[in-house]
Amino acid sequence: MRKENDTSVVGFTLFGLFPGISHIELLICTILLVYLVAITGNTILILLICIDPRLHTPMYFLLSQLSIMDISLISTTVPKMLTNFFSGASGISYIGCWSQVYFYVALGGSECILLTLMAYDRYVAICNPLRYMLIMNPKVCLQMAIVSWVGGAINSLAHTTYTMHFPRCGSREIHHFFCELPSLLKLSCEDTSAYEKVVLVMGILLLLIPFALILTSYTLIFLSVLHMRSSKGRNKAFTTCSSHLMVVLLYFGPTIFIYMLPSSFCTSEQNQGLSVFYTTLTPMLNPLIYSLRNKDVGEALKKILFKDFIIRTVAHLCGSGVILKLSIIKSANIYI
């Protein structure tokens, strides 16, 4: 079969989400709603962490980085999918496909690294509380964030560059709703088995090993929590760590299933379903899990909403002439 090297000119064709399924419009509208909720929820969480001094701790700093990654990850795939659906198009340019692969792999790798570091943060906080602020100082927190972002970016650059250099034979139809690395490898004329083994090894390094470290950390944490004398402290530790562990399972579960199991183990539809869960539902659930199960975040949100309610009520009773002064008071007291 003739090798075609003009892919960079003509691009690719995306099959879209579950082609041939009935009531696809309802599914697309649901994904649009999930996308809006994810963007709104993560943005609110980031703002709360920035505004409320009680949330200026290592755990919440790392959580804000996770929310930024969530916004970026869901924005990598969903907008293009929605644009193609509502416009009736199915194409994606070579540059667009390259960008999707790069950011998807980079953000996925960064989240794996960050979640591992977040588990270490909880381990130090609960198992070594007296030295927590000394170990998790601002410099270390910043270094953790940098390692997460840079580690994912370097890993993705190598994978994306190598994947996109393979020549394509004939078909440029990607059986997915976005440019995914395994789907692109299936279009190659050349034997990619050696590179697929490299992908498997990297999956072990970025998925299985971090997941094992996280489970080890939380096992030690739960053993330490069981020996706590204070029931209040024990309940708080359980609540915080269970939220973290829930997010970890939501991230690693579908990803391990997609990338660490043989391709024959699941169908294309199952692969797409897991991808939808990982790229859309998980970023939406992350802020909900932390806001509903975390007392500090809930109180910070109530504080801001209560202040806003008081200002609007007083302004309504006293007249609009005082709204500027009240806004200034709110801005001055927001850090109290």
C-alpha cells in the first residue's frame, strides 16, 4: 500500500462519539452541560483557594493545580467534539490533531504525578504532623507543581513527536471523538509493535507505579488514623483522605483500563465510554467531591456567598447609593 506523507496538509477525519447511536443529540447536550459544570466548578474552587486565607495551605495549593489541569484537560477534547457535531463537520487538521495528542498526554501525565505528590502531602500531614510545615514549605510546594507540569510536558513531547512521525496508509479516519495516541498508531503503515512496548513501559512508570505508591501512602495513613485518640481528628482525616482517594480512583481506574490492558480486551465503544468518563465526568466530579465532603471549602464558599447576600440586601434596603461603599468594604474584609 502506498505511503502518504501529505497528512500534514489534509489532516484527519474523526468518527465522532458513538457513531450510529440513537438519541446522540441528548448525549451531546449532556456532555455540554457537564463541560459547563466542570469549568464553573473548578474555576470557583480555584478562586476560593486564592481568596480565602484558610485555604492557603500546601494541600489546597496542590488542589488548585489539579483544578487547572482539569479545566485544561476537558477543554482539550470537548470543544472540538461539540463544534464538529453542531457544524456537521468531522475533520481535524494535522496541527489540531497534534495539539490534541500533546495536551491530552501531557495533562494526563501531569495529573498522575500530581496525585502521587498529593498523596505524599497527606501522608506527611497525618503521619508526621509536627514536621508538616517544615517539610511542605512553600518552596517544596512550588517544586512539586513544577515537577508535575514539566514531567507531563516532556513525556508528552516525546510521545507526540514519535507518534505523529509515522507515515499513514490510505485511511485517515480515526475511530474516536478525538485524536488519541492508540487510534493514530492503527493508521500507520509501519510496524509499531516496538513503540507500543515503549508506551506500555511508560504506562507502568506513570500509571502503575504512582498508583501503587498512592495506595501504599493511604494504607499507612489509614493505619495511623486508626490509632488516633481524638474521634474528631480521626473523622476529619478520614473525610479528607477518602475524598483524595475517590479522586485517585476516578483518574487511574479508566486510564489503566484503557492503556494498560490489551487492545483486544475491550471494544471501541467501551474505549470511547471510558474516555468520555475520564475526560469529562472526572473533571466535573473533582470540585464536587472536594466541596461536598470538605468542610473548609464549604465554609469558604458560604462565607463569600453570605457576604455577597448581606451587601445586596443592605444595598436594596438603603438604596443603590451605598453599593459602591459596601463593595469596597467587602473587598477590604474578604481576607479577614
